[in-house]
Amino acid sequence: MDETEFWELIDSTRAAADGDPEDHADLLVERLARLDPDAVLDFARHFEARYNRAYRWDLWGAAAVLLDGASDDAFDFFRCWLIGQGREVFEGALHDPDTLADLLDDFDEEIDGDAEELGYAADEAYEQLTGTVAADLGIPPAPAEPQGTPVDFEDDTALARYYPKLWDRFGAQD
């Protein structure tokens, strides 16, 4: 599976799920389970590589604005959700997290920003196909700490300065 096929699976299942993260994960498992196990592992490698690339302080700060705070787990689930939004949103956010204000139509923190199940879709499909747990993917491990300069998630003034568009649109919550 190449990168184009990876993103096509993400996009087509998201569209079919009408943006609902849980339905998205279920549809992704169904689609992956129609492939051969090696293709599912390729998908998992693509997903995990992007998940690791998104382990950055600047993205964590953007998640904190969107989610009105973001714990370790919340940021993990946010990174899954970010991948689930497709290539344009994902790459745009990596280029400049503040552009999420322009890239996202709406953001409902009750359902958006948390797609934990997407992170398990390939594992679940692989297990359905083979009856076994997937072996090590053979990709470099995630960094021990997020990349970049730490962001103080408690400092609203700093968040508004670092993410002016996101803050104007999503951060000034009462």
C-alpha cells in the first residue's frame, strides 16, 4: 500500500462516516479487513509514522486550544483524529498548526478531536484476518518527548499569541 492508497482509505471512510470518529473507525476496520494482511500492516506503518510525526509541542498547543486543554491521552487521541481528517488537514497542521482555524469547517469538542479508535483500526482488522496480533511494524519508535519547544497550555495569553487564528475562532471560550 502506498501513501496515496493510505489517504484514499482515510478519506473514503471518513466521508462514508459523515465525520463521526467512531463510525469512521468501524468503516475503516471493515475496509481494511477486505485487504490481505500485508496491506493492513502497510496501512498500520503509514498511520504510525504519521502519528509519530505529529508528536510535536506546537500541535499539542493547537489541540489544547481546540479542546480547551489536552492531557497526554487527549493529545494521543487528537493525533489519531488529525490523521483521520485527511492529508490536506494533516499536512497543513504540521506545516502551521494555526492554519487549523482555516482548514476545519466546524469543530465540536464533544465529538471532534478524539479518534482513539482510529489508532486501533489496523490492529483490529489484522486480528480479524489472521487471528493473531500484528508483529512489530519495523518503524522507528516515537520520540520520548514531543519535538520542538514546549508550550505552556495554562497561559491563555501565550496560546492566543502562538495561535491567533485558532484562538480567535475556538479559544476564547467562556
